Amino acid sequence: MTTACPLNVGGLTRFSTIDYPGHVSAVVFCQGCPWRCTYCHNTELQPRDCAMVIPWQEITEWLDNRRGLLEAVVFDGQNALAQRGLAAALQETRATGYRVGLRVRRATPLRLDALLPLVDWVSLGLRETRRDRAH
């Protein structure tokens, strides 16, 4: 992969069987969220300029070495759509043969609409809410 975009990555889950339905995936957690929800479980991802940021090049090199082991990459974060480099990261990841997922919680409709052709699966972050209430 080339490193076409400055994507601020605050974390990486290297192996997941639950984040992309039916596929083994990695999850890239985008850094930065303007919302300061009191119930947030990822407060370390809120600041845009966190010292924990993982360079995008490091992520792409790691993904290059996982071809054939992983099937998909999910881009997550409290507000992944706020990332300026997200579109380029989605394109770059998809060009290498991975399925691309996007999980958003605070959808900006125009930004989401522009990214839909670049992803194979989208979650609006509302999963399991009703099931939890039913119990």
C-alpha cells in the first residue's frame, strides 16, 4: 500500500470476528470527536491531537502483511466522518482487496453519502440497542 492520506488513528484491533458481519476483520479507530458525551466508553479517542496516534503508514504496512488472513477492515471511531483523510484511507484499503466497513455514530449525511461508494458495509452504531431494552 502507499500512504496517500493523513489519517489520525487512535487504536487498532488486529483481529475481530464480530465487527464486520460474516468476515474476519481488523478495526481502525479514528481519532477525534467533537462530542463530549458523558456516557462515552472511548474518551481516549476524543482529542484530535492525542499522543497515542498510530501513523497511517504503520497501519498500511501491517495490513500488507495480513493479506489472506484478514478479509475486511472496519473504520470506526466516535466521529470517523470528521477525518479529512478518511476517503483516501477507504480507497487505499479497498484497492488492496480488503472489504471495507464503516461504523459511524454521528452521521453527517452529506459526508456519509459521499463515502458510500467507497465502502461495502455501513453500521450506524445503533446495533443491539433494542435487544438490550427487551431483557
